[in-house]
Amino acid sequence: MKKLDEYKKILESHKQIIFQGAPGTGKTRLAKQLARYIIKGEDEPKIEDIKDRVKLIQFHPGYSYEDFVRGIVAKEKDGKIVYKVEDKILAEIAKKAKENSDLEYILIIDEINRANLSAVLGELIYALEYRDEAVESMYENEEGDKNLVLPDNLYIIGTMNTADRSVGHIDYAIRRRFIFIDIKSDKSILKDRGRELFEKVEKIFNDNLYSEFNIDDVMPGHSYFLEEDESDLILEDKLIYQIKPLLMEYIKDGILKPGAEEAIKNLLKS
């Protein structure tokens, strides 16, 4: 609860934050947990029953302004194709928040750095900083209004995988509008075999990580080593089907040195 209180205060003050860290550190889970804590005062990572006020979306490289904010869509009417401007998830939740200013609304953007943020946000880069001020969008809605407003009671929580080198970096103009919070692996929650395996993998990184990388940015998170969690995989299966492929991919991506391959194989035999 103490950490959630801290994150809640930061979000209420700055309006948008990004949880960043290696895969498996629980960033998305934490984002859901924080959203529920703000809306319901509970610390469960559950948003299914509060989807009227919390929306979750995952970015990808093909994501555009027209997918996220507002765009032209083709509709069939009386056997003909007609084109109309349609609000998308950000414009929709912003409108709801503006109409219900006494309630908090939250948009969770998973893998926020996988899209070209400058292109996806467009003029709303300004609106992130200057809440409750209207900015002119590229499209006029059905009411003839081109303005968009991000109200003060709309919070944005992003998650960002620091190990993924295939995605673009967040530019400085956008970066200064977010508070970045590092989420690291929590070895203390692991038990017996899970902790033992974590420490063996950690040693592989300590011995084979290229110097330009920080271990906290790439070391697989604690969720990979939980002996019992929400997934159906037991620890041995996680080792074979999740941890091994990830470590081998790190070698291909130039994160781990080639000499790590033998250590990974020995790890699997132990």
C-alpha cells in the first residue's frame, strides 16, 4: 500500500507516468493495481469491473493517430460506403472524463514505446502538459468541432520494456511530460527453487553482459521465477519455454556475450 500511495500522489500531481523495466518485472500488473487503487481503494490488479473508467490498450509499431485519437473510418449505409470521423480510445475517455469531472478516469498504455509516440499523439503532446486547454485536432467530429481537451481528472499510465532494442526511443519533448519510474525484479518474493534459479540466471548476466547494458534493464523479472502464479506453467516449463528462449535471444541481440550459451545449456541441465 505504501508504494501505491506514493505512485498515486505522483500520478495525481503529474497526470502521466511510465513504469519502465525488464520483461517480467510486473509493470502491467502494477499499472492495473494502481488504477484499481485510485478508483476503488483496493490493491488487486483487476480492472474488468471498472472498465467504464479504466481503459487498457497496447501499442504496436503500426499504431497511428487515427487509431488512438480520432480518424476517418468507412461505414456501410444503405448499401453504400460512407466516410465519417470517429473518436478513438483517447478522445472517448477524455470526453467521458470531461463530462464527469468529479471522477477519476485512467488510460493504461501497455508497451507505450512500441509506437511512434510523436506521430500517435500529434498535437496532444501539448495537451499532456496543459490540461483542460483545448487543442485543435486534425479532424472535425460530427458536431463540427475540431477541438480536443485532456481534462485534469484523466490519468495516463504507460509501461515500457527497457530490454527491447527493436523499438524507438521516446523523444525529449514527450519524455519531459511523463514521470518515469523504474520497476526492478523483487527477488525477496521468490521461494527456494525459484530464488535458486534466479540467482543462477543472475550470475550468467554478471559474467556475460556487455558493458553498455545495465543488468536491471535486461535481467528477466521475478515473474519468470515464481513457482506458482497466474500462468499454467510450472517452474521447469518456464525455464524451457520462456527463460531459455529469452536468454538465447539476448545473445542474438548482442546483449549477452556468445560465451553465455554454454552457461545457459548447463543451467537447463541442472
